[in-house]
Amino acid sequence: MTVHINLLPWRAELRQQKKRDFFARVALAVFCTLLVMLSVHLHIARTIDRQVRRNEFMKSEIRVLDEKIKEIQNLDTQKRRLVARMEVIQQLQTSRPAVVHLFDEIVQTVPEGVSLSDLTQTDQKMVINGSAQSNGRVSAYLRNLESSRWLTRPILNVIQTEKEKDTKTPLAKQFTVRVEQISTVPEGTPR
């Protein structure tokens, strides 16, 4: 008696089982890969979304700070304007008695025979127009201005002689003098 054992179907079944196991493992690997890729994609998407929200928050905070900076700049501008006004007021307060002394000094420096017709002041510089009976009176006026405590640097710009129309005899000497006001109060002068 011979026993015939057919091993071929068993090998074929084993091959089929190995193929199914292989495809199951490949499918599992593909599924795991897709799952990992999906989780990485979601993680990256959440990170990007979080960063976008942070950027938007930063932009909104920057806008708020920009508005505060503008407000600070406006306040700084107002402060500078107020300080400038205060300085002008302080300057006016300190120069208030100087105006009185200046006009008093102008009156005291004018010698007899000289009359002033016009006085123009720009900052600390003054232009004085007037007439005198002679050149000597103009010279005396210039010496008085030179020795003044409130005026300095007199400069004679123009001196002209006016003549009477019919007789052509000299009437008066017309002159223009430039002089500067001393900005500081001389010592010993009451305020």
C-alpha cells in the first residue's frame, strides 16, 4: 500500500496565507503612515493657526501702541508749545521794566536843539530819525547815546541838510541813527 500525501494544496494555502498577511501588513503600514501624516498635518495646521492668531494679536497691540505713541507725540508738542509760551511770558515779564528805562533813557540822551521824529525797533535794534539845528548837536546826541546805560553802538547812517525853498538858507539837519538796546539790566539800576 502506498500512501499518497499531496503537499501541494497545503503549500498553496500557506502561500495564500503569507500573501494575505503581507497585504494586511502593507495595508496596516499604509494606514499607520496615513494616520501619522494626518496627525503631522493637523499639528502643523494648528501651529500655523496659533501663529496667525499670535500675529493678529501682535498687530492689534502694535496698533494700540501706535495710537498711544501718537497721543504722546501730541502731548509732547503741546508741552513744547506751552514751554515756549511760558518762556515768552517770562521774557516779557523780565523786559517790562526795561521798556520804561529805555524810553526814559531816550528822553535823557536827546540834547537841546535835537528833536526826534521817528523811532523803529526790531528786536534789540532801533532806528531813530530826527532833526538837529547843527552837526554839533548830532555829535552831542551820538556821544550821549554812547555813554548811555541802556543803549549801545550808535551809528550815524544819514545826515542831510534841509534848506528853505525861497532863501536857500539851511534850516535843520535831518539824521538817521542806528543803535542797539542793551539786553541785560545794568548793575545798580532799579528794576
